[in-house]
Amino acid sequence: MIKKTIIASAIGLCAIAANANDIYDYLSQSAPEAYKYNEYYYQRASHFATLPVDSDDIIILGNSLSDNGRWNEAFNDANVKNRGIISDVVQGISDRVSLVTQGHPKKIFLLIGVNDVSHHIAPDSIAEAVEKLIVKIKTETPETELYLQSWLPINNDFKRYKNMIGKEMIILQGNVLLEQVARRQGVTWVNLFPAFADKDCKLPAHLTNDGLHLNEAGYRIWCNEIARYIAPGYEFNPTELYPIDNDDVVLIGNNLIGGAEWHELLGNGNVKSRNTWLDACDGFPALAKSVAKKAPRKIILQSSYNAVSDDKRANVSPQFNVDSIVAKMEASILAIREQSPETAIALQSLVPVDYTFEKYADFATVVKQVKAANKKLKKLAKKYGVEWIDVYSVMADKNGKLKDSYTNDGFRLMGAAYSAWAEVLRPYVNE
């Protein structure tokens, strides 16, 4: 349970964030029964709680649509910060918004409520909840400029999200109500819907791969729509949405790499990440080749369990083949060397797993094998004269498992873990 002295003030949330279990308790207690937040919510929220927000910052606050954007890269501004969480709902934002408002940011761009639609909540109830959220934000940080963004159209031709089937009119009704909320509360209404809707009021197929989320073309439109609000006179017309140049340090890995705002953790806007969403490393050589074509200053590779994706798309298992993993990481190094010989390379160790979680219980029997894999990867780094970064030793407890406070599912990381990882990376990024 949380100590009463910690929850006595909103500022105490930063202290809570240092302990994975504390923030889990805090947010769990805040969540009503209708919204059982998933593991990712707590991972991401605990990470945000370790990151500062100040009066120069512009916060992109919302659900997966916000989470999936690299906003600081798109606007070439380290003060544009991502505070999105996949699957988040209005109540979820309300429960964690003090992590943002306590920093009194310059601007907040809010887009939330579509997941509430998928929970079959009526649009007027969602609008009422959003209005309460806006009142809360205005009360906690009255000097912050708040922008309420409309819901985007959906495309049910993909038949991907069953709970959104037949909800097209709900989206339209919700946007009418949200615009009224914005006017009542005196916040700026940003109507994104027309820029994304085709003649049938659907999200065009060329802007999405699932009918709900956006691809790069979609994010270009979104950035263009909000650019004038980001900064007066700002014209968004980049040759690349997420550019990489020769001053950058790029982290390449699986979804562990994708789970953190590395440029914030390391205080360096030139730190960027590119990741696959699977846990295996079979996609790393192609990704490394693509990044190396941009000739960044350094590429830091993260080693991953399993060389090849399995049928279930869940690849963290103890039946990994060390030699196959080493071969994939070697192919990644060679791809970088071929494309950009001047780019420095570093190779990271495997991250430990917490085998006390049932789905990773078999890892208890392969702790020695994991250590042996790291030794082979270290030899690979030496063979090619690349830097070796030992993350495992910092993440593992005395029994060789991921530390208790570093995870809530056995593998994916809480904020404290990312903070520890960043300290390991810091000298390699800043040298």
C-alpha cells in the first residue's frame, strides 16, 4: 500500500514513480471497475513519472494514436513530448494527468475517448468525462494552453476491431459534443476529422493498416494539422517525417527499446530509437541496414531472445538458440558496416527475465544459458571491434532474474528499469 505521506499531494506522484509497485497501487486504486488498466498502462505511466515536464514543454496526451507518434522527431523539438498510452481511456488520463500538470507545460494536445467508445460508453457520457478532465487540467495548470482534438474517422472494412463495428455515427456524434465541450471550457478545438475522412466519412485505407491506427502518411497529415498550434507560423513540410542524420545516436531493438522516451531519459534530442514490435531479432539486420543508410553517428544494437518469430508472435521463451541469435546480431553489424563504415556501433547484452511470473517460469532453468549467451555476444562485439554494453548486470538480481521493481509482467519494463538502463547507456551516447 502507498504511504499516506506520499499520496498527500500531487507532487508526491514523482516520488511514487520511483517504485514500480507504488505507482501500480496508486493507479489501480484510482481505476473504477469498468476500466481495468492493462500491464502496459502501468509500465508506460511509471516511465512517464520518471520524466520531467516543465513550462517550455508541449505535451501530446492521449491513447495509442498519440503513443505511436515520434512527435519530438517530427517537429525537431525535444520539448514536444509524448504522453500517450496504448488502450488508454478518459479515466486513465484523469488518473495520471497530474504527472503532466505538475510541470505546468506550455501546451497540452489532448485526444482521448475512442477507446471509451469501444467499451460501449455513450458519447454524451464520454463528453461529460472529457469535460471533467479538462476542468481538472485547467484547475491544476491554468496557465497551460489546452487543445482538444477531435476523434478521427474509422474504417471498419478492415474488420479488425469488433467493438468498433457500427460505431461510425458514434464518432460523428461524439465530435459534435466534444466541440461543444471545448467552447464551454474556452479551450482550442482542433477538428482533425475532415483532414482524415474520405467522401464516405471513413479513414482512407492508404492512411492505416488496421482501420483505426495511422501509418506514416497519416501522421504526416496530423502533424501538418497541428503545426500552426505547435508554433505560430510553423510550416510542417519535412522531406522525412522522422529524419535521422549524422549527429544522431540510434537505438535498435525489440519492443523493450520501443517502450521508452530515450531522448528524455538521456537529455539528448539526438537520441532516437527504431524497433520491431516482436521480441525476436530476425528483423534486426534489415532495420539496421535501413537506419545505417542515414549514416548516424552511432547505432546501439539491443540483443534479443530468439532469432526467429514464432507463430504466436510472442518470442520470449527459454527455447532460444544462442548461435542463431549471435548470427542475427552479426548480420546486423555487417549490414551497418556495409552501409555506413563511419558509423560507430555498440552491442548490448540480453535483458534478464523475471521467472517468478508464470508465463516465464521456464527461465528459472536457463539462467546459466542466458549468461552463456551474453558471453558469446560479448565475444561477437570483440570480434568486430564494437563496444560492448552490459545491461544484464544492472537489471538482474543475485539470482539472475529481472529485479522485482523493474517489471509487472516478467519481461517488459517499468519506469525504474528504463531509468537504470539509461544510466548504463549514458556514457556511450555522450562520448
